[in-house]
Amino acid sequence: MSTSRVVVVTGGTRGIGLGLAGQLLERGCRVVVCGRSSAAVDTAVAELGALGGDRLSGIAADVTDRESLQKLWDHTTETFGRVDVWINNAGVSAPRRPLPEIPATAVESVVRTNLVGAVNGSTVALAGMSAQPGGGWIWNMEGFGSDGQLQPGMAVYGASKRAVTYLTAAMVKEAKGTDVRVGYLSPGIVATDLLVDDYDGQPEAFEKARKIFNILGDRVETVTPWLADRVLAASKNGTRVAWLTRSKAMGRFLTAGFRSRDIFATDESPATTTEAVS
């Protein structure tokens, strides 16, 4: 059997998760993706199949159910022998509206998926990695609000991601001195369905926000190769892998008048979206 690293990507059937899975496969990893439905998993596996072959597997799993994630762990270890890297990527967002306008069902979905899902995944991975030789890496996906930024309409999503950052910091402390290491994964603003869906029914608000997204944002295929390289190269517990740093954001604002970008365009030239790796 191949000695390449075994990586689990929750929410790996679309967006950043799917992009990461593809990049990790290209780097020789064995990858298991999960999604909420078997149909979504089958579609993702078919899309990634040419890259992975027998190094790729997928299974339906609900991150809000710890037993379901335990089955994901068991499936991975039965298929590939162990789990070297577990990425808690699965996430959902709430509509960008004032808090009283957000339905209780949306609030529950965001908190259960983004926070409880990360807790469940971390718990399963931490227990499993602690019991296997060599330990492993757990990465939690940050998002808007993780660093304390505030914006109207982002109360629920931002609170969930702020909590995930606290969870990660606590895990870093708990993992100290063990073979398990924990890291923060911050992709920045990425053009995905998740980002666009935030503005469902608010076309004017989206067009206004789009101007900022086109300055600070990027496409999945731009960000995920960079993230994959740094996830695999990390060695220190508590590592933060952040694509959109403050200095990079400032530089983009300063040069915005000299660049024309549309990260949402399906026919955009790669030259307008590729960012220098630093």
C-alpha cells in the first residue's frame, strides 16, 4: 500500500473542500471526502476520479452527528489504514440580514454545522489520532469573524467562526506535548456558492459587495493549491495557514485601481485571478 498521507476533508463535495481534495490528490495523498448526501459524494468522487483512482474514497456523513463522523473515521481507517490529516471544512452560512430577520432554523443550522460539526470532527479525530502511532494533524476552517471582525448582517455566521477559533486555540493547548497537532486554516474570501448564497434575494446588496469581493477575493483554483502545500508542510502545533493576510489586503486596496478582476466570471482569464504566493 502507498505510504502517502491519508487526508479526510469534511464538506469535500463542493467549493473549497472539493478544491482542497483535488489538490491533495495531485500531491499524492489518499483522500476521503464526505458530504451530507450519497448523491453529492458520488458526484464529487466522479469529478475527482481521474486524479485519485484508488487513492480516493467518499462516504455520506452528517457533521452534526458524532456517530456519523465516527463512521467516517472508521471507513477511512478500514480503507487506507489510518488518518494523518483531518480537515474540518464543512460549513454553511446564514442570510446577510439583521439578526431579527434570520429564521431560527437558519441559526441552528449554522451553529450546528460550523461549530458543533467542528467539535464533533475534532473529538473523533483527536481520539483516533491519539490511539494511532505517529498521531496526526487536525485543521479547523476559519472564516469571517474568526479574528474579531464585525459587520452588520454577519452576527450568526461570524459568531460561529469566532467560536471555532476559540475551539482551535483550546485544542492547541490540549494537544501540547502529544503526537497530535492542531492548526488554523484560513482561506480568505473565495468565490463559492456559499458566498453567493449569503445574498439570496438581495441582488442590490450583492452588487455592492461584489466590488469588495473582486478586490479581496479569489477563486477556488487560486487558493487551494497554496493551502494544500502549507497543510502538508506544517510541522508546528498551532500553525495558522492564512491566505488573505492584512498586508496582502492592504496591498490589494492600494493597487485596485490598476487591476480589473471578476472572481465570479466563469470565463475569466487565469491571469486576472492568480495571486503571487508569499
